[in-house]
Amino acid sequence: MAGVMDSVNQRTQLVGQNRLELLLFNLGGGQLYGINVFKVKEVLQCPPLNEIPKRHPVIRGVAHIRGGTIPIMDLRQATGYAPLQNIEDCFVIITEYNRSTQGFLVRGVERIVNMNWGDIHPPPKGAGKESYLTAVTEVDGKLVEILDVEKILAEVSPLAEDVSADVIEDSKKNTVVSKHVLIVDDSSIARRQIQKVVESLGCKTTVRKDGREALDFLEELLKEGKDPSQELLLIISDIEMPEMDGYTFTAEVRANEHLRNMHIVLHTSLSGVFNEAMVKKVGANDFLAKFHPDELAKRVNERIAFYTSET
């Protein structure tokens, strides 16, 4: 799989076009899965793994790769199935999520496909809350499942979700506002984490699962004769979402003269220096890598302070 990653510059051309590149892989069997290439640093044959004491069962060991020690998670086992066998014949997808690097053990890697986010759909309603699916699509007549990696990581290596007491204390210096914070994210885990942070500061939340739902919500407020910028303190939006991604959502908001003053923070597990250029390109106010509760809370506090100073 040498050369599986295109150059950063080439991939950034997808920004604002509601497009993505999916790396297709399998976990053994006929089902195909996909992961956004933006999150993939490298794909390689499974290297020798060293076991670590008291490890989570999903972590098959750690690998020493390019001067770093990286935990390798069995993606098949993480989603509730039997562990992969003969792992020396498997592949590892090295990814960067939520400011950390980890490898996902998979049976085989297929190819990269260029797609439109409009062809990526939420999972069927019957999938249930315990499902590890965050989206589905179709490639060459085959169903491709996109896994909620944030849910998997939260189960294997939970992140701290509480806001520090001093940050909450800072929020009390300002008048608690009646405006809502609009949270846009396709991951149920991410939505819950963000809600917990925002509501700990005394703000109410409105939640939507993707950019299309969020844009429809804003347009519905306009139809009701309301000014969204007066109803909402800010919008905290993921980037990777089915139907409409966060970049395209931001660009659509900026293109609407009645919405263009909305304050938008893109909050994503995507990492890398190229994100700053993307944020500027689509016109977001800020970018924040997931997930650090204090940093997110400080962004919300800044908006509360700005709002109270204006009223």
C-alpha cells in the first residue's frame, strides 16, 4: 500500500466541494468499511507487536513505528466480533484522531475512492444506539459502512469530559445567556461530550446530526421570522458528516446574507496544519481540534463575554 496517501495540497482541493476520499478496507468477510483519508497517516503490513500489561482487550499490542510507540487496536474486535487471526498477514491503518495517533488492525485494505458527502448517508434508524456505524454509502453496488471511530476510542481509551472548576467559575462572571448553542455532529459520543461542556456553563443546546440538518434548521428559523444570530450564541460544527460536511455547511451559511454573521467554530478530530488554511477558505471564525473540554469551554465563554458586553 505504498503511496496510499496523496499529497496534502492535492487533498485540500476537496474543501468546499462537499467531497471526501474514503480508504476502503475489510475486517474479514465480504463487508466493506471506509475511513476518511484525511485521518490516515500511513498504511502498512502489521509489524511485530509488543504486549503491554493491563491493556484493554481491543489493544493487541504496541508497535514501534518511525521513532514512536503506537497502540494497535483490533477494529474487528472493537466492533463486537471475534479478534482477527494471523495478524502478521493483516494491515495496520495509522490514524490521527483527537490529538492522538493510533493504529487500527484490519484484514485487508482495498483502495481509495473519491466521493461526494451527499452520497454518504446516516445509518438506518434500526441500527440502534449501540451501533458502531456513523454513516453508510455505496461503492460499485456494494454497501460501505463508515464506523464511528470516536465511539470506539471513547470505549477503549476514554477522554476526560469534565470542565475544570476555574473555567466554570469564569463563566459565572458573565450573565448566563438565553441563547442556544447549535451543536452539529454525526457522532453520538461527540454530541454528548460537547453538550456536557456547553451545558456545564449554563447554556442551552440544540443538536443536529449533519450540515444539511443544521442548514435546514437555520432556514426554518428565517421562515419563522427569527434572526438566527439573535437566537444562537454560536455554532459548534464537526467537519466530517454525511449529506453535507462542515466546510460546505460553513460556506453555505456565509453565502446567505441572512446567516453570514453566525459565529462558527469547526470542532473536529481531523488534525494537521492544513486545517487552518481550510478554515480561512470557507470562512469559519475558529477551528478547534477534538476533544479538550477546557479549550472548548473557553471558546464558549469568550462568546458569552462578547454577548454580555454587547447587551
